[in-house]
Amino acid sequence: AQSVTQPDIHITVSEGASLELRCNYSYGATPYLFWYVQSPGQGLQLLLKYFSGDTLVQGIKGFEAEFKRSQSSFNLRKPSVHWSDAAEYFCAVGGRSNYQLIWGAGTKLIIKP
Amino acid sequence: GAGVSQTPSNKVTEKGKYVELRCDPISGHTALYWYRQSLGQGPEFLIYFQGTGAADDSGLPNDRFFAVRPEGSVSTLKIQRTERGDSAVYLCASSSAVGQGGEAFFGQGTRLTVV
């Protein structure tokens, strides 16, 4: 079955500390992977995507993610978080021509001052 | 417009009533998507439009749900005989190209509450 698992419902990180949000997927074909952020009162915003090529992808707001095919993972990282990063983060997977993305349940990021 | 606009932002309706949710996509975007997001969950695909036609409506949960996009721009999601289980945030997204379902811009959603 196709699925996306974000094992952490909540993560609390001190401002300035590093961050890693986990995403594991199960997908029967070549996966196209995405990370979105949803801030309170805002629509979902695309942070970054992986289609092919370099497995380390850079996104907006200083985020990056690494695709590891052997581990079926696409973890999101940021070296130093800011209070404005507090939001909910969603990982999603789809195929090249498949617009039906499969979404994880999200990880809520809480920033400690 | 500058972004995807959804109206209303909040809708409270009584069980059994009919509701319409509107989505105004980014100008020029040919693809439009509807999703439903229940509390504590990621978005769930409902329907995808390419132009005026519904290219895939396989995500609509049952025949109480219907969506239209008559002129290839604004779309309306229609729910008949609403049930309490329909309560969720309904998200609309649009993109400029076909087959790039992830590279979409989302609206802020309509929070539907069925009482």
C-alpha cells in the first residue's frame, strides 16, 4: 500500500538549535517527494521537492531534505531554527504524472525561546 | 489574483443542509485541486480539474459531493445533505501545469462545521 509516515506528531526545539523532521514512505514506483509547511492562518506552502538527480535538495527558508532510497526516507533538516519556523510540516509523495499526492499526518514544530 | 482565494473562510451548517464552497485559483492556472483535511491529518485528495473538466474525481467520498468549474477558472465544491462527518477544512490548490500535482499553490481553506 502507498503511504507516508511522519512518526513524530510534535517536536519541540530550542530557537537556534538544529532540526530534523522524519518522513518515511511506501510507494510502488519512482517517488516524487515534497515537503510543505502550514502556518496558522496560512495556506500550505511548498518548501522543497525531489524529482530526480542530487538526493540532497535545497528549499526555501533555509530548509533542506535528503532522499535516501534504501531507507525510503526523505527527512527535512534545518541547521538553526527561528521562532517563525513554528508551524506544521507535511511530507507528501506522488508520481510524475500522478497529481494525487499521498500525505503524511504532519509534524507540529514548537520552538522554545 | 495574487493567490488562491477560498470563500467562505468558515461555514457552519446544520446536518442535512446543502453547502457550496468556492475556490478562485491563481489567474492562468489550468489545473485545480480540491482536498479535505480532517483534524490531525494530512490533506486527502478529492478531485482534480484540468480546464473545465474533472480529470479525476475518484477521491470524492460519495455522490453527495460534486464539484464544477464551468469556465475553467473558479470552482465550486458542492455538498448535499451534509453530515457531521463532513466537518473538515476543505482546501483548494491550483498549478500552472499538468502532471505536477505537488507544485501547487494552496488557498487558506474553508473550515466546514456541520452541527
